Amino acid sequence: MRSTQIRSTFLDFFTSRGHRHFPSSPLIPSDPTLLLANAGMNQFKPYFLGEVTPEFPRATTIQKCARTSDIDNVGRTNRHATFFEMMGNFSFGDYFKADAIAFAWELLTQGYNLEKDRLWITVYQDDDEAEQLWRKIGVPAERIQRLGMEDNFWSMGVPGPCGPCSEVNYDRGPAFGREGGPAVDGERYVEIWNLVFMQYQRGEGDKKGDFPILGDLAQQSIDTGLGLDRLAAILQDAENVCGTDLLRPTLTTVQELAGRDYPGSAEEKVSFQVVTEHARSIAYLIADGVLPAKDGRGYVLRRLMRRAVRHARLLGIDQAVLAPATASVIANLGGVWPELTAQAALIEQVVTAEEESFTRTLAQGTRLLNAAITRSRENRSTTLTG
Ligand code: SER
């Protein structure tokens, strides 16, 4: 199934079940506590907190998300990305666990035709109700696993709504990893859909689970996120997003620039994926108004550009890479995301300037490093001081 059909299947399913389709919010969020939009629920935070009463109790979106907490995993796993589209359905004090679970099961097994016995479920350790609901729908007990705060309790990472969650994971088969379910191997049993049962409010604190719960929300709500990249990889039988129709044209551009084929060696495979995946994030960030800077979201963008250039050089690409790679993202995805096409000239200008200046910095740094290494060797040392 092509990605355009994956998106339309999702939106049709939820709009025909009373959800209002809202556009994605920009990657620069209106919430001052967030650097970048990182989940579909961001734009609805005031609804979950009960600060604003929504006009519609049910919503659905396809949200542009940027997350860099797993940046070092890009290309090293099949599931991590710094940008992705998250398809979501939301209930603001309307339906809760039973309907969220029933909707997800019906769409996955009938809308996307995923095999039932490849779906594994995780629930929060104390959530007997969620486990019972999955059992009732037909998931056998041996494919339901209970996990703790770290895996099955979702919060924004900043104060706001939060709650236990239940994840739907797809078994990609033995070629992808070890047996034993998502509790054992997240690569083989890849998380595709996260259903969050929003019912508490969190305060300040560590994002890994020891933050204070300030109390119950006034109403129980639903926030879900189904990853388009991961679902496309499954439905298109691709190893990862670079092999799907979302990014294959960009991977082709990078291969042409490198003058060799993906995957190559293990390290080259990582580099191909980093350049391809980061090109997409870079294009979307600039289209939404992020410009390279020394700090904040501008620094996130700069870091993505520098990483992409460095990995391109490792592939032997000595000419400009960011302009052609982002141009191919725009050509491929601009029909779905018109802001890419509208900002194509700006994207080209920003990436070209940044790549030129980084290339100079890199050349100068390499000269200095080589000189230091030579001096060190002359002194018969194998160590450079920090
Ligand atoms: N907010 C949840 C997540 O980001 C579900 O959408 O995983």
C-alpha cells in the first residue's frame, strides 16, 4: 500500500467515526515549553488539560513530528528517525480505553490487513482493564506483555497531561531479531501504534519516570499515534523507511551522488540512511521557519545538516549533497505537504550556505587535527590531549 493510501485510509476511518480532521500544526509549536512539535497531541494540550473546551470531542490528524533524542540510532536501527508523520485519533473527554482499543484493532486488521497473529500488545504493569479489553477483542494472553513506567506510561517530557499507554507492536519475523515479544526485542517486534489513556497531570521532573503526578485530569481522554514510516515499511515490505515510497527517491539521489549502490558496507549503510533521513527533517524544518543557529531549534537544524554532510563525505560525496537531497524530498513529498514546495527556494538557499560554511570548517579542522597528529607522532606519542 502506498503512503498516500495509508494516510487516506487512516483519515477516512476516523472521520467516518465522528472525528474532525485537523491539519498538522507546524514544527515550531505554539507551546513555549516545547522546542519542536514531537507528538500529535501537542496542539491539543489545552483540551486535555481542560483549559479550553473543544468544539469537537473527537479529532484526527497527521502530524509532522521532529524528535532528536534517538538521533544516534538513525541508520543503526530500522525504526528510528528524526522526522516522521504521526497519524493520530483523539478523544477529549469522549470515548476512552474500550473504543480506542477497538478502533485500533479494526483499522489494523481490516483497514490495513495486518495478520492478527503478528500483533503483540504491551500494557502498563497495573492496567488490568486494558489487558482485559485486548483479551476480549481476541488477542491471546501470550501476546500481551506488561511493562513499567519507562515503556508504558506516556508524558510529553514536560508538565502536561499524561497517562498509562498500550502499544501495538508488529512481529517483523526472525530476520529482524530475537523471539520473545516487544519486552525482549523492539527491532523485531516494532512498535507501530501507541494508545495513551490520558488521565493524570504531571509536574516538573525527570522525563524517565520519576516526575510527580499532580492529580487526575478533569476528564479522561485518548491520544494515539500510529507511525506512518513504520507502517509503510511493513506494508511495502521494506527494511526501513529509506526503502519506502516516502524516502526511496531520496536514497536514489544519494546513491547517484555517491556513485555506488546502497547498502554497501555496514558503515556505508548507516551513512546512506543518515543522509537520506536527515535530508527529510532538514527540508521540513526549514519549510516551517527554522533557520540554522547556535542554539535552540536552530541548533537542532544545524546539527542535522552537519551530520548529513559528514556522512555524505564518508560515502565519498565531495560535491554539494544537501541541495540535491532536499530537492528530491520536496519533489516526492511536496504534493502532500505544500509548504515544502512553497519554500523550495529558501530551503535550497539555506542548505547551500550552511554546507559551504561547514565544508570550510571541516577542511580547516581536518588540517589542524592532522598537524596535531603529526606533531604527536614526532614525539612518539599515540595520544592527543583533549
Ligand atoms: N503521544 C503519544 C506518542 O507520541 C501517542 O500519540 O507516542
